[in-house]
Amino acid sequence: MGRRDESVPVELAGLETRFGALVVHQGLDLEVRRGEALGIVGGSGSGKSVLLSVISLLKAPHAGRLKLFGEEVDMAMSESRLMPLRRRLGVMFQQGALFSSLTVLENVMLPLTEHTRLPALLIEEFARLKIALVGLPREAAQRYPRELSGGMLKRAAVARALALDPELLLLDEPSAGLDPVSAAELDALFNTLRQALGLTLILVTHDLDSLFTVTDRVAYLGQGRVLEVASARDLTESHEPEIARYFGNARAQRFRADA
């Protein structure tokens, strides 16, 4: 067996997904480079979150090829083969998806409890380290999700996504619902975590601030495929009509001028 090439943590080729007769992706190709932050954008219904679900092994594609960390993935693979790949991924869902009946500490401990055989005291210690890593105060560990501000809730979700020390962090609309200050602070956190932990990031977002301050490249989804991959600034100058319309508003042009 040949040695895996893990310099491309995610490789999609000829991807097709659909819901009944509705085709979401058709012939989609995309590569994500190790250590980069890749943004995914596109109009409503372009399949951004569905694509994230495929990469995170939550949804099986109907056709095409998916490789994670150099390994060909088949959703029909045994759980014993899929689990090591899942442990290398961390996912932050759009609404946080924390369990409301558990404290922040218990939410962050949960993946460690389910997927490791570490002693309970060590699991708690690791969970507290993750909570501190995302900038939450110590007392936040004992709070329930309903007791947190929007920004704190997002950070708690990031802490849980980092529980198993993933190499690839998937973020679905991470700044949705946040005020501009909290959103900017979250962007700064992602940049810090990426540098400190050597993470590869994939983020689905409509937030132009995030695109310009966090990402190295941005993949634009349209017509069931990736229309273009480039830096956020370069996409504002794209001649592809759909991309030009997306980035043609005054706010996008301000970012282009400031870049």
C-alpha cells in the first residue's frame, strides 16, 4: 500500500449530493490545503452547509470521491475505520448545538467521555483547559448554555469542537447572530487557535469581515459546483457573473478598497 499524502486534508472530486429530485451538488471538485483557512460562500441554496456535512462525515454523497487526510472515504466503511477519521475533525454547528441540560464543562467533557478511556478527573482537567483556551472565564464552566451570552455560547461550542484535539476544524456560520464586536473577537480567536494549534480551518460564512480577516482562500459555490477558488480580495474582482453580483455590493467594494 502506498504512503498517504496528508498535505491535502480534504479532497473532493466529482461530488454529487441530492435530496430526492433536488440536486444540490453535481461535479463539485475542491481541495483544502493543510494549515490553511478556507472560506465557503455562495447564494442561498448553493449547498454550503450540505458540503460541510459531507466533509464531516454526517452525510453520504450520492456520487464522487471524498478523501480525508489522504484516505479514500466510503460511508459504507465500518465504524472502526470511520471513527479514527471523525476524531481528527472538530465541528462547530451554526447554533452551537450544545446540550441545554448539561453545563459547559459537561458539554466539553462529553466527546472525551465517549471516545477515550481516560480517567474522569483527567477528562475534567482537559475539558477545563479547552474552556480556558477559547477565552472563557473559569466560572463559565459551571453555567448552562441558556446562561451564556451569544459570544460566550459560541466560544463554548468551539471548546467542545476542540475537545479531541482535531487537526481540521469545520465552522458553520460561526459569527451568525453576534454583534460586530463579538464577531471580530471570535475571528481573532480563530486566527490565534489556528496558529497555536496548527489547525486547518473550513468556515461557511456570510460575514465579509471573517472572509477578509480569517481566510487564505475562498471557494464560491454556484450551479452545483465550485465556480472559483481565490483570495477574498481576488473574488471581489472576479469576472464570473454570479460571483461579481455576490461581491458587487458597496460593503464588499469597501473591503476591496481597504485590502
